[in-house]
Amino acid sequence: MSQSLVQTQEQRLAQQQRLTAQQMLQVKLIEMSVAELEENIKAELDDNPALEVDHLENSDFFDNPDNQDVSDASDNPDDYLDQRDREDRQDALNEALQGLGGDDEMDDQYNPANYHNADYEERIYGDTVSFADKLKEQMGELDLTDEQRTVMEYLIGSLDDDGYLRKPLDTIVDELAIYQGIDLSEQQVEEVLHKLQTFDPAGIGARSLQECLLLQIERKQLSYPFKGEGSMSENTLLHNIIAHHFDAFIKKHWHKIQQSLRLTDLQVEQLQREIRKLNPKPGASLGETMGRSLQQITPDFIVDTDDDGTVSFSMNNANLPELTIEPSYLEELERYKKEKGNMNRMEQEAYKFTRDKVEKAQNYIEAIRQRRNTLYTTMHAIIGWQYKFFQTGDETELQPMILKDIANRTGFDISTISRVSNQKYAQTRWGTYPLRFFFTDAYTTEDGTEMSTRKIKIALREIIEHEDRSHPLSDETLTAMLKEQGYPIARRTVAKYREKMGIPTSRLRKE
């Protein structure tokens, strides 16, 4: 008896949001720091002959003529810009593009004169090579495909200052699909990550402290082996402790480790000595933050506080040039427009090439303008929210503020505020801070009062710093002391904040 196969069709209605090429470009530029944007502009100038630096301008396209008092500054930063020349160029471009359709983009090469100089490079980038650059140099020693190279560079850019990859791989996969147009599985990304983890210093690219230490132990070749139970080498014992007794290790329960592995006191002492040689923060091994050294951080915003408490700010243009469309390309478009019906094949190809490059240049200029507007409006809202801090520099003055608060104030999406706040810095009278510093969660007491978690953590840290180390304070005592200072929070909340700040329990703090 033959069996019939029954095929069923099922219709599903799913709503997907896909970013346009222009939106993806804007997202990419928004995430860049001012130094990264400078390099990107240089690359775009190399790639697109229709884009050029406007040497007639004073390079003030990205700066305010004067610092603006946040208390009465306009929400539209374009109010501070001279629009006349830009509008003339835009009108000429719109006229040239009127009535022209779209075709596939054609590749080209162009090398304009370099607008940097040695003094400028030293001022912006310093005279040291960043740690991220050192990692990228090691990429040259690997046989990678173009796709793997792109993934590797993205992973390097995602490392935090300690050299860890904190982002989950599924998030990396999603971001690669959105921003790089690369569709990979988590396993494929992890394969590239494993290659990155072979770089120096050992432990780089780890996703946890445990993995970081294991990577270093696996690379470690000790010059003197000694034997433990089962003829295990010291390296094997170290691996065993971190891999299978990690919880006891971080709690300093060496008596449990010693008993479990049947180690002598001498072996424990030698193992502890070797573990102390491991680096829990490989990204800081050269005294640098990931991507840029501490001396190389270029602030994206300059915030000024006068003696009378008036706060104003401007954007750091870092010699970013004003961009414009190369006039000869506009003239060519105008000529092609008049002769559109009488063009031969070669002229049609030249027309498509010219039109595509002009459109690409126009989109790039617009994306940079949108980036500036977004960054300016976001910083304006942040300063307005945290005005007291910018007046005094007192961290306890920071008010509860989350991404949603700034999104509501600016009208931008929360994801946009998150991208603006990532890897951006503000130079203030009180120091240079990452924008993430100004965001702090709120703790709501039983009577409905909102308090900044940052303020509570500062109070908690000050209490612990002044405790008697021979008799450290328990979480119960810390809770009572915080309540006396006006912070009525629960003991479990105290424990959670203490752990987030990397402060061990009272037993481990005892000296």
C-alpha cells in the first residue's frame, strides 16, 4: 500500500523592521567617537570623488559660534549655524538631481590631498599606538577571510577596557547583521572569537574572569613542574582549581580546595604564588583603555561652568572638515540632464557613475548633519537633567536618570540615546567623563521617595572605606548605618550594591 504525502501550507503574518541604507549609515556614524568619525571621513573622501573638503570655509561646520547656556539654548542646533552657503550648494544639488532615477552603484578610487598635519595628529592621537591597534596588527598573522576579518575587528571594538567581551554572542550576531550586513551563526562568531583569544596578552577576549584565567593557564608553560596527587603537573592543578573549584577559589576557601585535591601546604603556597602572576584585567596590561590610551581620549563635548554657576557647552569638532559636493560633478550632472535623450552607451555609464557618487556624497553629508543634531540635542538634555552636577562636580548631586528619560525629553528612540552615550566623553571643569557616567538608576523607598543609586553607593563605599579592617562591618550593620544617613534600603539591596561595586563580604575584607 502506497502512502500519500500530504503537504500543508501555512501563512504567517510577521512584522519586520528593516533599516534603510541611509538609516544604517546614520546609526553607524552616531556610534562613532569624534576621533573615529575623523578617520571615517578621511576614508569616505578617499572612496568618493564627488565628496570634497570645502577649503573656503573655516571648518566651523561642527562647532557653535559661541558656547550656549543650557538654561536657554535652542533645541535645534542648526539655529547656531550659518545656513547661506550650505543652502546654495543644496539648491544646486537638488536642481542637478531633479528628475534623475537610480541605478546600481559603481566602484571608484580617488585620493584627495591629506588635510591632516603632524602637529594635529600628535595632538589628537598622541604618540602611542592604542591597544586595539596592537590587536589588529596581530590579525595580520592569521589567514582570515574578508568576512572573518570584519567580524574580528567588530569583536575587538566590542571589548571593554579590561579586555573582556561582555556582550552576549547572540547580540553580536544581531549587530553584525544590522550594521555590517553579515549573517552568521553564533558558532561561526565564536570560532573567530577563539582566534582572537590566541592574541597577546593572554586572556584577551574572555567572557568572564574564569575564562580569562583559564586562557592564561592554558598558555602558561611553567619551567618547573611539581607533582600532586595522580602525578598532576602544576599547570594541570591550576587549571583544575579554576575550572572545577572556581566558587571556592573566589571565596578564598583554600582549605576546601586543599582537602579536595589532597594538596600539601607547600603546594598550596606555590599554587597561590602562580595564580597571583595571572592578570585579571589583560586589557589594562599596558596602562591603556581599549581602543585609545588614557592620554588619547578625545572628548566629544566641552562643558564649561562659570564661577557664577552658568553651564554652557559646545561640540568638539577636532578639525572635522566641512564637506561639500565637488563642483565639477554638479556641472556634469547638469550637462547629462540636458543631453539625457541623446547619450550613447559610454555617456550613459558615465552619467550613472556621476549621479551615484553625487547621491552617495549627499547622503553622507546629510548623515553627518543628522549625527551632529542628534548628539547635540542629547547632550543638551543630559546637562539640563544633571545641571547641579555640572555646576558643582559633586557626584552625589547626580539625579536618577535612565535612557528612557532622555529619550522622552529629546523625542529620540531609546536605542538612539544608548548609541549616543556609548564611547562618548564630556570634558568638564571637574574632569572628563564618559556619557554613561551621568546615567544612574533610581531606588524607590517604601514611602515612594526616589533616590539615586549612585548616591547610595557612594555613601556605602565611604562607610566601608572607614571601617575597622580587623572588625569589618556586616551587611546588617551597613544597612543600619545607611538608614541613619537617610538611606532606608533593605539588607539584600545593600548586598547587591556591594557586590556590583566589587566589594567582598565582611569575612573576606577582614585583615
